[in-house]
Amino acid sequence: MSETERLLDRIETPADMRKLDRLELVRFSNELRQNIIDEVSNNPGHFGASLGVVELTVALHYVYNTPYDKIVWDVGHQAYGHKIITGRKAQFHTNRKYKGISGFPRIAESEYDAFGVGHSSTSISAALGIAVASQVKKEKRKVVAVIGDGALQAGLAFEGLNNAGNQKADLLVILNDNNISIDASVGAMKEYLLDITTSRTYNRFKDRVWRLLGRSKRVGSKAQLIASQIEGTIKGTVLVNSNMFEALKFRYFGPIDGHDVMHLTRVLEDLKTIPGPKLLHCITVKGKGFPKAEQDQTIFHAPGRFDKCTGELIKPSEYSKHPLYQEVFGHTILELARQNDKIVGITPAMPSGCSLNIMMKEMPERAFDVGICEQHAVTFSAGMAANGLLPFCNIYSSFMQRAYDQVVHDVALQGLKVIFCLDRGGLVGTDGATHHGFFDLAFMRNIPGMITAAPMDEVELRNMMYTAQLDKINGPFSIRYPRGAGVICDWRQPFEEIPVGKARVISDGKDIALLSIGHAGNFVVDAVASLREQGISVMHYDMRFANPLDEEVLHEVMKKFRKIITVEDGIIKGGFGSAVVEFAADHGYKADIKRMGIPDYFVEHGSQKELWHECGYDADGIRMAVLDAVGNPRPAVHKQSAISSRQSAVGSKTGD
């Protein structure tokens, strides 16, 4: 083999990689890292996390007999190296693109993807389930969960650890400790792990004990026992809180260098021989091997396109001059907090993502990052509300699904005034099915007492936030808005109260009524303009609220129009359109109501424009629906065929 030929070019599966000499793994890891840099710099995705686990990925697939042995990745945005060496190297350029491979592990995509992920802290519970199932089936299967220090903060991770220790399953948990998730890690767990990694006395002694404790094939059982007892004594003496994992009946190993692939392979081979639950603590650097990503780990978590030589970010050609909705939220909550000293901000580990960091910078004592703990974020907010504060709890729509019980039980049932700002509502784009905000309009509107609103533009978002904090609002208030840019440049306008449950007229018309909620109303505006040129007159209401509905407007619309279309950037079943249909049924109206929104299947990844078009509620889809409803001729386009082909692709093993 020539010096210019890449080892990576010879590798299609982990079985190919296992043919390499162990000494070649360093070179192979460097090539794999460069391949990720080359691809992600041009086709944006999650960057820093995947660079940080290159050596760990190589070592795992080198030591374990995948896909028979199972590796469960937490969240999955660090699994690009895993994808490249498990048969998807040639397809990796399609990563996160429409009908390309997913940006996250997915059972339907590859037999090497042991469990589908996208949300954090699920790996330990899922891996434990796989391990216990292997026990029941009397299989000799090894199971590994890879979890980051940020994801380890969540309650689900601790539930998994607690049960794993009790089950005594043959499970290895690898703690990928880089002191950051998207933003810097927070909380006592961060300090605990820092205590372990920085205790020089313990680590000097641990290095000596490790050689005895970790190599059961090389030392006798008596020596192992002595080594274990000595290490336990040192841990208890040097590190006051060092026995947490042992208390959960895990054997703790580490910390070790997560970028030393040679040492990693030797350690993993030793751990394969030790039965029961084990935890290996690996210290890594997010963005390892790309200086800009190491220096600015938050920006380079998912940087978009960048110059792979300089690290300079490249703005997309379609870059909007309009602000992002999240930025409008961040500036607006700070404005309101200056006026109202009861206002506090809460987010579960997304201060930069949701722009609460703007308030944190000026008012650190009133803005709280609680870590990747959505359930805690909601109940923490409820506790604040119970003691007289006014919490704005900002959680991505997709992640709010994880805290639904707390919204019902801890907030709504008690009538507490918590203002939920649900970022990334609707179809979010390339992150795909795990991150789309399908369901919030449907599940929030059904909670008694929950005001459920969605702004059509940035000014409406500001005014909804202003309205929600007024004293006359006595209970919970939910405001959902999409990922991406708005439509108004001059959005910093004076606050105005929005009457709760009141719609607004966007355009007057006589042929058909369109009722929209949220940002999708802008698609309706574009469709109405096109239809006007064809001589069709459309009445368009921005309904603003899914609960309470503007019943006065609905009575007027139902009496005046035979044809009605509802439009929303949410699931059709149970959403805003369903609320309109329920109203019509309850009051005996016989209008022909067509609901437009996200169909009854899990939409995959692609750009937002591609997905809006697939689901049929972009401006063109709305225009065609109106033409169908009013009976005007138009070119035949069968939208369902695109949806059906998309559904069939979901079951593909080869990846769309």
C-alpha cells in the first residue's frame, strides 16, 4: 500500500477495520477525522461532538463484534464516525439532506444502529433493555452505552443507572466527559466529575491500581481483590464524593484519555472480560483535531458551512435579513424583565439555542440553565410561580414532550402562571423526525386552563410575551414559534396587549375562508396574493389562539362560508384544525372544512421548504387546495403520491 492511499478507502464495515494492525489505528483515526471535516464543512451538521469521539468510535468497533455486539449512542449527534465505518461512507454526503441518510442513528437505516436516538439521556435505559433481553435469550452479546457528561445530568440517565446496578446485567457505560453539551455543562454533576478528573493524588494511585484491577486474565483473583479494596479506600479518602457510581453497584474505571486509541482498545478488551455493570470514564475534547472547533465549542457544535482550512463560517446564500424568532425572544424577555422584576427565565441546557443567554449576560441572577432536564425545568418553574415569581420557561417543542406530565400535574392542575415559550415549533428541517415540533398545539390546547397561542410574525411574538406577563392573566400560557427567521425587519415596536382568544383579519374576501395559526399564516398570505391574480377572493383570519378559540369569528365564518380551510405547522390530528371541526360539530354547522398541516406519519429530514412542500401546506399547496375547493381548473398534481413514497422510505434498511 502506498503512503498516499488512505486506510479509510479500504474500510466499508467494522469487520474490514478489524483486519488492521493495532498500530494502524492512529492513522486510521486521523483519516476518519479528516473525512468528517471535509464532509461537514460543505454539508452542515453536528460537527464538534463527532470529532470528539473519533478514537472512541474506532476503538469500540475494533474491539466489539458489531453489529452482533450492540453500541447505543446517546443523542446521536456524535455518531458520524460510526456511520462512516458502518457501511454508509459512500452515502455520507447525503447526511441530513432530503431523502438522504439521517443525522442520527436509526434502526431502520442500519443494523449497526442498535437504537434510534435524537433526544438525550436515553442510552443507558435502552442499552440495559438490550442487555437484559440478551440474558433472557441466553445470548453472549456485549452491550455498550455511550453517554456524555451533559446527558448524564438528566433524570432518565440516573433511572437507568439505578436499575442497571440492581439488574447486574453485563453492561458497559462509557462516560464521554468533555465538560460541555451544546453550552457549557452546569450543576453539581459537573463539579463531581471535575473532582474525579483533577484529583492528582487519586489519579497517581489509580494508575498503579488499574494494572491490577482491570486485567483479570493477567492476575489472580486474590490480587484483584486486594487491588479493589485498596482503590476503594483511596477513593473514599481522597475524594469525599467519589463513590457515587460504586454506590449504584457499578464498577468504575478511569478517568482515561479518550483520544489515545491504542490505550482505549486495550482497556476495552480488558473490560470485556469483567462481568456485570461497569462504567468507563473517558476524558475527551469536543471538536478535537480542528482548532476553531476546540476554541469555540458552542458555535462549532453545529456551525453550518465553514472553510475547512480557516474555520471561517460561510453564511448561506439564502441568509435572511430578518431576525431569528429565537433572537426576538431573547431580546424581548430582557426588555420585559427590565420592566417587571418578577420575571425569571429558565431553559434546560439551551441558553444560546433559545437566546436566553442575552438575559443571562445582564441578569445572571434571574436567568437559569438547569441542564438537560426538561421535567425539572417545568417543575422548577412551577415552584418559582408558587412563590410569586413569573417564570418564562423556554423549551424546544420537541423536548417539551418529555415534560408533559409536569405541565399537567405541576403547573396546570394547580393553576400556576408559568409562561411556556416553545421554540422550534413545527417542521425544523434537517434534524428530522426526532426534533420536529409536531405535537405541541395538539397537546397544549387540550389542557384545561392552558392558553395556547402561536404568533404569525415577530411583532406578534413580542406582544404575546407582553400579554402573557400581565397581571390579568392568572394561569399558564403557551407560546410556540418556529425555527428560523421571521418576516418583519422593523420588529422592535412598542408592546401592545393582544386580547386573549381574539383573531385578526389579514385579508377580506368572499369565495372561501382560510383560518391559519402561527408562522404558516405567511404561506397563506403568499397563496392569497397569487389567488387574487386568478380572480379568487379569500377571507384570511390569523386565529392566533388554539385555546381559547375566537368563537365570535368562527360563528361568523361558519354562517358566511360554505368552504373553509385551516392551516397550521403542526400535526393535523388533534391540532388547531381539529379544534375548528369540533366547534362546527358542537354548534351544528355543516361547512366543508379541509385541514392542512403535518400528516399522520413521522416526517423525516430535509430543508424546511422541502418538508413544507411534502406535507402540502406551503404557499403552492394552499393555492392548489383553494382551487380544488372553489372548483377552478388547475394542472393535476397528486400530492398524496409524494407522501406515500415518503412513508415507504421510512422502512428502508439502506437509508432513504
